[in-house]
Amino acid sequence: MPRDPFQNSTDSLISPAQYCFAITPSDSGDLDRVTKALYIGLGGDVTLRALDNDVDVTFRNVASGAILDVRVSAVRAAGTTAANIVGLA
């Protein structure tokens, strides 16, 4: 097991992600885990539900390789043209 010099540090919104997971956009389900941010592998539009929102919002023309600093509870299939989205938590 690798040594982690930060193992006793507290996780916060501004600390690097400790968990990363592939996201498959879905119109019917929420993510298993709320993100700190999203990594967009292949650019396009991203329709998502921010943690404290009651409605979805679309980020248009997100560039490939961009990181969206948004706490997200869902990424929707309808309206999302970006691909290879990774949740950072």
C-alpha cells in the first residue's frame, strides 16, 4: 500500500478529489455520490442538477479537458452531448 502523507488531513471542498468515478448520464437517476467537480473528457453540453438546485441547468460548449467546479447530484442524458465525464469527489 502506498504511503499517504495526508491520511490524517480533513477532506474539504477545496482539497483534491479522493474518489473518482465514471458518470453515465441518466434522466431518471441521481448519482450515487455528490461530486466536488466534474471532469469533461470530450467537450460539448452538460445538463446537470447542482446539489441545491430544484431544476436542471445546461452548461453549453464545455471544452474537452475542462473541470466544472460544481457540486452535482445528477448528470442528465437529455441535453448532454459531452462524453467521458468523470465525477471528482
